[in-house]
Amino acid sequence: MQRWMLAAVGVALAVAARGGEEVSVKSLLADMTDLGRMTEFPSPAYTCKQFSSYDRASKTPDDPKTWFANGDSGQFLRAEERGGRKEFVMMDADGPGAIAMIWATFGADLQGVLRIYLDGAEQPALAAPLRDILGGKLPHLPPPFSGEYSRGWNLYLPIPYAKHCKVTCDAKNIYYHIAYRTYAAGTPVVTFQAAQLDALEAELKAVAAKLDAPETTGELSKESRHITLNASIAPGSQAAFDLFKGEMALQVLRLHWAPGGDRDEAALRACLLDMTFDGEQTVAAPLGDFFGSAPGVNPLTTLPLSVSSNGTMECRWVMPFQRSSMLRVHNHGTSPVKFSIDVVAVPRPWTDRSLLFHTKWRIQHALPTDPKIDWNYLTAKGRGLFAGVSFNIDNPVKAWWGEGDEKIYVDGESFPSHFGTGSEDYYGYAWCFPKLFTHAYHSQSRCDGPGNFGRTSLNRFHILDRIPFTQDFRFDMEIWHWKQCQINASVLAWWYAAPGATDGFARLQPADVTLRPLPVFTPEKVAGAIEGETLRVIEKTGRLDTQEWDGDSDGKHLWWRGGQKPGDQLLLGFNVATAGTYRVLAHCLKARDYGIAQFKVNGVSAGQPVDFYNEKVILPKAFELGTFELKQGENQLGITITGANPKAQKAYMVGLDYLLLKPGRAAP
């Protein structure tokens, strides 16, 4: 039997048109790639909110102990019995509306089925295993509609409904986000049906192709107007350009570095770009950050932004104006810069729904990670549309910096209508995974390492899940770090707003755009530790590797994995300088796919079997194996797999960071 199932509802795609206000899968597919639609306040109007598994203990910022609560998995609206199974309700919303995005990641439970019930139907309109529907395994919905990106599982597909939507799964231990639109009562909506995916095959393929290759070269219309700006800017100087006049919109900004031009990361940060439309300065950002590459040239391909390995940078955000447009670059660095910018514009009528393009940047140096705070990404007033953020962090340690949740408040909300489950979850990946990735709507284009040390560059664009606001908008991200330290954090917010809108960004100063050096990474080492990765392998089943992980002594540990089962054994040799009686301590990792193991020292059992299961990877304190008589020279440590926690993924792994010997007393 196939592992996926699209519910057959036997109803063909609705074809009767009810005017331009009708919402359907087809109409919403256009929202996925047409950035010009971002430039007008939406019609029909809607709100965009989010269901998620955030820790329900978080109720008010007046209580800091609970406001930053971090138990963000397995939190559902309720549980329901259906057809002899228990389904956990992730979303329950009245229509008319549409799901815009689903993100999830998994603990031990990988086999849950996601079900989407629409308009009160007893049978789901869409049902499939979580791994398949979010992992690109369903017909018509391969990547880039869905897929796994650095352990985060994403689905970008409009799923409209006329009356009601309920989403459930039968997996208990998952993290999830569901972004959805709610339209005004009476808005005509064609409810999603599985048969529509067959009928829209051509449109789906066209959207996928655009998301995979959004570059605009060769796709400009006959109405397009093009100019090239050439700049050679000495330190402390600026270049200013009047662009176009009249009712138009910039479609493309493409930056090329001249041969010999300084395009290192310090120069990209030190060149400050500002843009003015109809007399309002709405853009103020370092040049490199503006293109989502920060700091330096970090290749990526997203729908609105691209950076190539040769340093060519392209911005495809559409920037409308009614009367005039101007661009200026000020070099606050110490080296001259030379570049050219191709600018493409097209005629675009200005209407009462038209919005100006905004992007502003801020940085905070030496930001303490303790106490935890809500760090502001954007505060805006007026009428507009939130489009996303680019975020960069300088992290002085390997430890994970992003346990913090996003909190988005719209139009005076006292509690955020978007409340997330972790910073990396917001950016579409998971488990603080440092692997680079790029997708039309999100990317991790830089992560220096080891672990999460150094500079990390992230993008997250709200395209299908754009967030309209009529009065005000506030986006905070928790600063929630595993270590007490100081970080440098910067954010570039992208939004559209009606003329006269305001924001909370301060005017940038030269010190803001001066790139500060990072410390040299030096792994910490526990005094006296016998590092696991240095032990001599005497016998083994399965596979042994050295794995890097934050918190390990010397930054790495011995990782035992690969085809293990209960009864498998590992025998290691460790050296002792002086014979004697010693207390033997072990420092080991715990994780969702780790097993239960019995230790022996020189053939003598060391206490009871130890359960190394934990939903997330953690490094608990070292534990005692017991007191033993050890000889001078090589002694032996035996590890035998005895089983696994019922909640664990049955991979039976063990991670040994180090052994530690302390003087002990012989038994009387």
C-alpha cells in the first residue's frame, strides 16, 4: 500500500467565476511568486495569524519566568477520538480563509499522519504522513512547495476554505507552525479539494519553476526602462543618483563589483545604502545586508534576493512610487569601493491601495544574553504589509543562541497572534542545525562554526503568509541563549506601508556599520578529562565517529552509532598514569535516538544501565560509574546496549565525551 493518500472527494475544480474577489487555489498560487502583489494593500482584505505549539505557560510579559517558557513541543488545542484513533488538533479556525504555510519538526515520533478537514467534512481533504506531506513526497507537491531544510519540514501551499478549517495529527511530540489567512465574512472562497491539484498541474509546475529560479535576466517586458549607475566612492564620500520619475516601480536592482573593487565583508557593511521615494526615505541599510548577504558575499537564491559566488547581487523586491525615486550610497569604510548597479523600472499606476517599499536595519553590539529579553525586529505605524526579515548574529561561543520565539503583534494586540517555538523554527529549519540551505522563502547562507560559533546569516520572507496591518505592527524575537555571553545582533526588516507611515528605527551612525572582529574560537577542555575520542578501540560493533558538539570537553566526543541493537558491545582502552583506587566518572550526551547502556570497568559492572534518551540533544552533568582499582597503563571501559526508552527513536546510539578519574577509597 502506498504511504500517502490524498482524500478523494469526487468534486471537480470549481469553474464558475464570481468576480475578481473570488479566492481559490489558482488565485492564491499567483501570490506565491508575483512580488508586485506585495505593493498594494490586499483586496479582498484579510488578516494573517498563526497556530503553533508554543509553551502555553507563556501568558504575559509581566511574568518573565513564564513569558520565556521553552516547552514548545506537543502543545495542541485539544485531543479528539476519531475512528478509533486519537488526533491532536493543531488548528481550528472559522472561514472564509486559507492555510498559507505549515512548518514542523519531530521528536521521537516520526510516523504521525497530518489531516486537514475543511468546511465541517467528516473526511479530510488532505491526509498523509507528516514526513511525506512536508517532505516533498506527494504528487504535485515536490520541492520547492515542500521539503526538509536543515531538519525543518516545510509546506508552502495555499489551502483555501469557505467555512472552516481543522488540522490534526496523531503524532504527540512535534513542534509546529501553521500560518493562515482569514478573510472578511462573505468573501467568496472555492474550498480546496484534492482534484484541484490535478487540474492545476500546469500552474503548479510554473510556480515551482519560478521559485527554483527566480532570477529576472531575460524576463523583462517591452515597457521596462533600464539605467546603469557607475560608482567609485572614496572613504567618507558618497554617490547619489536620481532614478525615475512618474508613476512607476523599480523591479530589479543588480549590483556588479568592478574588477579590483573592494567587496570584502567589512566594505559591504561599511557602505550605507539609502533610498527615497516620493520624498520619503524608506530604505536605510548596509549595502551587503540589503541583498541578504551579511556580512560578506554568501551565495543564496531566494525569491526576492540572490547573491552569486562572483559577488553579483540582485534585489527583486518591487518598489512603486508616484512621483520620484532616488538612491544614494555613503562609504563609511577605510577603502575605496567601485561598483555598478543596473536598475530596471516599469510603469505602474498609483492607486489608493498602493504602498511604498520599506527596509531598515539596526544593530546592537555587546548585547547580553542574560536576562532574557524580547528584542525588537520592527515597530511600524500606519497601514501596511509585513514581508520578512534578514538576521545576522556574531556568536562568541559554540553554544546555541536561538531558543527564543518570535512574537508578532498586529493592530494593537495585547498577546501576539504569531508566537513561535524557536528562532531557527521561524527561519524554517530546526534543532540549531548549522548546515547551509537556500529556498525561495528562507535561507541560512552563512554559519561559520564550529557548531554555532561565529557569524550566522538568515533570511525569512513572508510572501504567501504576508501579514497586513491597518494601524500598527510589532515584531519581537526573544534573546534566549544557552550561555551567558554577549552577542552582536543585527536585523533588516522588509515591509510595505502607505505614505506617511513611521517606524522605530534610529538613524544609522558610522559606528553602527563598522564590522567588529570576532574572537578566535578556543574549545574549552575539562581539566584531567580523558577524552572519549582519544580512547583506543579494542572491539566494536556498529560505527564509531568523532562528532563536534557544543559543551563537549575539547569540543568533540566519541559517537557510537550505525546498525546497533541490544546486545551490541564497545570495548575501549584508557590509560592511567599511576595505579590506585579511583572514582570513575563519565560525561555523555543524551538525545532522542540514543539507547540504554550498561557500563563495565575492567569487566566489572558499573552500576545500573543508563538511559540516554532525551527529546533534544543535551549534555547533562557527569555521572559516577563507581569506584575501581585501576592498574598503571591501559584499563578497559566496556559499553553494552541493553535497550532503549519507549519514547526513543530506536537507533541505540551513545555519545561519550570524556572519562574523569578522581582519587577514591577502597571498599572496606
